[in-house]
Amino acid sequence: MISIHHLFTQIFTFIFLNIHLLFIHIKVIYIFYRLYIGFKMSLLVSVDDDLKNSFLRAAKANDMSGSQLIRSFMKDYVLKNKQQDLFQDSSKKTSKKF
């Protein structure tokens, strides 16, 4: 006859291993998802607090986020400085959809 302690140990081990495998599957799916749509890069910029706050307020007044405006400024700059081929190549990498 199996003791209650042994039975609980087996049940706990079974549940723990299945939860652990589920988390591993989720991590693998997330990695493949990120590889498929492309990783985004961050850019750290040092600015004066007053300038940052004024910029964010102005962006919000125009229903945009600061990040949206910065990306727009960067795209415009690249296009104006005859670097369209660089911009087009990078946009192809990040525009994949399911």
C-alpha cells in the first residue's frame, strides 16, 4: 500500500514538472515570436528635464507619444539626408506580420 506522503509527493512532482515544462514552452514560443517580428532597439538620449517634459507635453497635446515623435523625426532625417536605402532595409526587418 502506498503511503499518503508518497502519493502527495508523486502528485506534487508531477504537477511541478508539468508547470515547469509549460513555462519552458512559453519561453521558446516567445523567443521565436520575437525572432519572427524582429527585436526592437532602445536609444538612450540625455536631455534636460525641462526640455523632456515640454516635449512630452507637446506630443501629448498632438495625440502622440514621445517615442512616436522621435521615430518620426528619425525617419524624416534619414530620408532628407539621402539615406533612404538604409531606412528601407531596416523597415523591412521590423515590419513582418503573422
